[in-house]
Amino acid sequence: MAYASANTEVKGYTGFTTDYSTGTSPTLTQVSDIIAQVEGEIDTTLAGIGLTVPVTNSNLIAYVRKYSGMGSAGLTLQRYGKNDADYRLADWFYSKFETWIDKLITDEKLQKNIKNMGVTGYSGLYVGSNATDGSHTGADVRQETISYGVEESDF
């Protein structure tokens, strides 16, 4: 299961003006291979923090899609870029992806938030016990927001 699409996320990030196909450089197959490589790293990392992969929760897929697209765009531009601007953009996208992967591995709060995504990973009211970790008991009523680890500087 692919999180990112060659003709949506990668095309959008790279600025490619037509859909990737057998007649483009890079070809659709080449970009799809890059996406598979990047998503292999993502799934390996997510499995390493205890998630079942590929992920199926729609919220988590949407979150992962951004970074899959960035990593895939970075590698696509590194391999098939035409000028210095492409290579600088490739470095920027891929560094964002690598930073995210590193954060997934080391940031326990982000790991917890991702694991809770789709269960308690939203802003809402909790009444009584939270079945996920038991931290909310009795008549505990409060609003809690869990950050998805996406920062404004990522955009």
C-alpha cells in the first residue's frame, strides 16, 4: 500500500508539470520505485516503534503521506534533477524527511501520539476511563489535545 502517489504528492512537491508516465523523465516506474524505497524506510521505522504496518488508520495515513511525499520528491530530484535549484530543493525535502524519521525514532512523545492517533489522537472530551492507558479515571472530565508532531515550520 502506497501512502504517497507519484502524480499527486511527488508531482506537487517537485513541481513536475505533467503526470509521470512511460514517456517522461523520470518515468512513472522510476518514481514509483523511489516511493517504495522511501515507504519501506517509513514502515520499518513505524514497525520499530510498535505499529502494525502498513498503517490503515486514515488519520495516520494522511500524516505519513506528507513525509512520504517529501522523501520521495527529495530522492526523485536528487536522481533526476536538471539544475542546482532542483538539487537544493532535493536536499531541503530529503532533510525534512530524515529529520522526521529521526524524530520518530527518538521522540517518545511523538511515538505515543502516533500510536494513539485514531484512538485518542484528536481534540475532544474524555469522561471516565481512557481505555488506552487508564490515565483518566472516575469523574475526570477534561479536554485534551494530542499534537501530531507537525510544526508550522514544516510547511
